[in-house]
Amino acid sequence: MENHSTQGNPASIVAGGAGFIGANLCARLLEEGRTVVVIDNLLRGSRDHLSAGAATSRLHFIEADLAQRAPAQAAFAQAATFGAIDEVWHLAANSDIPAGVADADVDLKDTFLTTAEILRCMKANKIGKLYFASSSAIYGDLGDQPLHEDIGPLLPISNYGAMKLASEALISAAAESHLERACLFRFPNVVGVPATHGVILDFVRKLKNTGNSLEVLGNGTQRKAYLHVSDLIAAMLLVRSRTDIPKTLPINVGPVDEGVYVRWIAEQVVARVAPAANIQFGTGNRGWVGDVPKFHYSTAKIQALGWKPALGSEAAVLRAIDEIARQEGF
């Protein structure tokens, strides 16, 4: 990743770009011919995830904590030397929900304050387009109700969800003040590689350590929608390409099915990684405090824009199990 100026290319900042989703997004933005500036504190990401862009001088990396004002300002100033920044993809956040439950400062800092400082820097640098990674966690636990973008009230049950929702509110206010466009992508559970967290990686690593048994948090009846990262990136880029959407757009991204059970995921991971292993389930239908045991999205809004995933929840999980197993040496 050479630091040569590429002033002739449109440039994107990808905050949190060294993480799982960010690395996949960066690869696609580079394919578009854009200059890409990754800003990441490397708390959960890795520069190794960006190896696909190592051969181009259009990929630049800045290590900085965007939750802190001075480092954020310095990072945006440095990013501007690589090209004319016209958009920010905000994927920087805490991704460990239990850690945020144990210490609320984790989500306050890594999710909400990061949003506040990014918006401040965008205003100062006159960058008008923001694409934000929000979450299904903002909806809270609404049981069997299909989650559509107009449902309410929104009552998240984790600090992670609370700070994502607070970030959405702050972005909405910024759209009234200085943003040209604010897309609030509400992610489901996203799977694929390079995996840094999530149920599949947890199961694979548990089996790597034990070999003959897999302990599952909860009784396995948790049911959730899963989307492969390739479909997620395609969805976000399609929405970005549309000129006929509202200035501020909250939008669900997810499969059209109702998801799969954790019990089934555990069985498929065992079959791929350690067929002789026993599965030991816990009790209750929550894996941890703040876990939403079941939900499924209404994706009518994004389907109306012309998008459907190539893979449903089951196919996405099966593909990701094989990808993550390979990543972990199986």
C-alpha cells in the first residue's frame, strides 16, 4: 500500500475498513477505480485483511482512533492528501455485544463517539455522502413481527443496539444540517471471510480447541437471518447507485427467508469440522444478555429498488462454514 497521491480518482474513506465487512467493501470500491482510504484503530481489524489491495497505489491505510477528536481530525486531513473525498463508509464500531453489556463505555466510545467525530470531520471537510453500518439490534426484541423500517417504538435490548440507534439519530440530524445523503443500512447477521467474530467462527474455534465436543450458548432454538457478505456489499452498492432515494434512508438489508436455527448451524459446523464431536446445548433461548433470540426482516423496501440476495440464510451459512473452516486450517 504505497502512499502516492491519486488526485485524479474519486476517493472514499472507509472507517473500520480493516474489519471483516470493510475489507470486502474496499475490494469492490477498488474495482470501481476509486481511491480508498482506510481509517482503522486495528482493535478488531487487521491490515492483513487488506492484502487484496496491496498491489495498487489507490489503497491507503491510516491507523487512528476515530472516537477521539484530534486523531480523527488528523486522519481526515491526511486522507484528503490522497484525493478528493466524496463519500464516507462508516463501519467503525464495537462488534462484541457481550463486551458492551459488561462495560457500556465500549459501545459509547467505539460506536457512538466514533459516529459523532466522523460527522464533525465530514462537516469540516465538506464531505456530503455517508453510508452507515447500522444493525437489526436497533429494533429490540419484537418476537415474530416482521421488522420493517417504519415499525416502532424502537427499544433495543443491548448497548450495542442502543448506540447504533443513537448514531442513526445523530446522522439524521446531520442530514438536516450538512449531509447531502445518509444511508442507514440495517444489517442482519453477516457471514463470510475474513471472519473476525460471530457464531460460526466461535463454533469452529471451539472445535479446534476441544476436538470432540461443542458447547453451545442457549438451547439452540435461536432463529436468525443470515446474509453472505458478498450479497451485503452488492446491496449497499446498488442503493448507493440510486439517485431516486430519500436524502435520509433507513433500509433493511437481509435475506427474504425467516432464517435458520442455531442448533442447525452447530450441526453443520460439526459435520464440516469434527464429525465425531458431541454437541452440548445450554438452557434458555438467549445466548447472552442482549441477545435477540429470533427475528426476521421485511426487505420489501430494498427489493423495490431491484435487489435480492443470491443466497438465502441456509446457503449463506453453508458457504461461510466452509470458508471459515478453511480460514482456520480445516
